[in-house]
Amino acid sequence: MSEALLEVRDLRVSFGRRSNRFVAVDGVSLRVAANETVGLVGESGSGKTTAARAIIGLVRPDSGVVTLDGHRLGPVGRRPAALQRAIQMVFQDPRSSLNPRMTAAAIINEAWRTHPASAPAGDRTAAVHRLLDDVGLDSSVARQHAGELSGGQCQRVSIARALAVKPRLLVCDEAVSALDVSVQAQILRLLVDLRASHHLSMLFISHDLGVVHQIADRIAVMRQGELVEEGPASEVLGAPRHEYTRTLVDAALELNTGRAA
């Protein structure tokens, strides 16, 4: 396996009072190599989103180690600016993750104000237009408010905002689940293209194995806070070893058969 860009070792996260703690993530370890996409899958409540938020620094783990390129990562507010920029998250609901009263240009410029080291040296308007072009949007979208955009357009703006600070890793948390099926396919193709053109690694979280199959090099499967299986996507989907993974694969096949009918 290639050297890890992101490495998570024995991550544990729990919530609640000491006498009644709920363990959401229980000893999860995983790696994401440079220019690799790892799909993290599991049903709702499996702990995958909590694990992602701990990795990005939005949730404080009870224990465990998260490193990026060998640098240990603490809570997001205590990370050096370069490490804050290096990991960006694309959230599930594109509408709620953007201020509906802000234009697309203002949203992207806000990312540069937060991380000035990543701001372009030249014409920022031209830089905004280049980013919008990268995510498949016309430059005219720069003047539109987020509240005027479709769900797919909002998600593209969210991705452009993440790209603005030149990240090395994108954490995509159910990034297409709120979109229509046709728009899902467009965003997945976009992410595949961006991974190559921007030299990105991705941790792609989803409950939908059909979606993950289209984008992931490797797949890690979570159940009740634990990682139960991990391997190349073709092996995990084609010959799953764990009973829970087989259940997920069978359910995905039944769903796809129903859609085809």
C-alpha cells in the first residue's frame, strides 16, 4: 500500500454522561493514501459521520491519533493554518451549508479571508471564475445568491469553496445523498475529475454502496461504531467477507434491480 496521507489509529468517540455514555466510534483505524479515494460506508447510526467529524476536528475524540502526512491533528481551532486548509469537508445538504443571502463569489472570497495564505495573488474575480469553471458552473453564477441556486449548483459552489484553499484531502459526508439521481451522477463524475486535476485524496462517506462503487478505490465498512471490513472496492463489493457487508451488498443489488424494473 502507498504511504498514507491520512492515518487514523484507534479512534474512539463517545457522547453523554459518564454513567450513560454512548460509544459512536469504537477503535476505528484507517488510511487514505495520496491521490486515493476511500469510501466509508455503513447504515445510518453506524458512526461514519462522527468519525469524519473527528478527523476534520469538529468533534473531540476520547482517544486515538489522527495524522496528516505525519503531522498529528488536534481540534480544528488548535491546528496550524496550513493543516486547517489541508483538510476540507463537503457536507450533505448543500443548501444548509451555504448562506442563502451570499453570492457564490462572496462565499469563495470568504474562504480566502479565512485562509489568506491560499488567496490568489492576482485578480480575484478571475480566480473565482476559474474555480466555478473547474466545478462546471458558468461565471455568471458568481453574481447569484446561494438561495437562487439549485441543489446541484449549491453543491458545486460548496466544492469550489473547498478547492479555493488548495486542500490535499476532501472529506465528503453524504455529499450526493440530498440530490436527484441524475445530479448525483454529475457530481460523482466531477469529483473523479477534480481528484485528478487537483491531485486530491478523498474520504467519501455514504450509506449507498452503489454510489461508493462509482468513486472509491478502497472501501471501509462500519457497523455500530466499529470497522468490520476494509479492502479494495472490487473485493469488498465482489466477495465481501463479513456478514454485515454481505447484507449491505445484497440490499444494494435488490435496490438496483427494483430501479431497473
